[in-house]
Amino acid sequence: MCFLLARKFLALTALATLASLTTTGCSSRPIVPEGKNITLKREDPDKDCRELGKVQGVVRSHSQTVEQAIEDMKLDAARKGANYVRMESTSAFGTSVSGTAFVCP
């Protein structure tokens, strides 16, 4: 009886280990997206890029910079799976920026 229980336990442990290896081994995106790999330009991307939608970045106070708003916009794009953003507008005080996110091969 103990032999059968031990055998079941080992089989379940092996199955759980295999499942965790296959789900973590195939992951290509980080769990928490980062904006550092986003290309930001005012020009249109290549024709083979696919549009993902509008993105926006904002800062909450006038003491923050437009660069921080851009980083916020890049993070928004990364969350959508983009790797390219066409920057389109900046607010008068530099507290918000907007653009369109794309994924390019």
C-alpha cells in the first residue's frame, strides 16, 4: 500500500515539475513589461509593422519632465506588446504625450 502511495506521489511530482518547466521555458515576454526596448520616432514605421493602437504618457506634476511622460508612454506601449511608437503630440506644458504603438518584426 505504501509503495502505491509513494509511486503516485512521485508521478504527481514529476508531472508538476514538467508542467512548470514547459510553461516557464516557453515564455518570451517578461511578466512586468519594460519600456526600454521601445523605439520612439516621429516617422511612420516600416510597412510590415502592425498597428496596436493609441498610447499615452502622463506626469502628475509640473515638476516632472516631458522625458518622464515619454517613459510612461513607452511603458503603456510595452504593456500592449509594442516595440515601436510613433510619437504624435506633446501637451503645452509637457505633462502628457501621445502616439501610436506598433509591433514590428
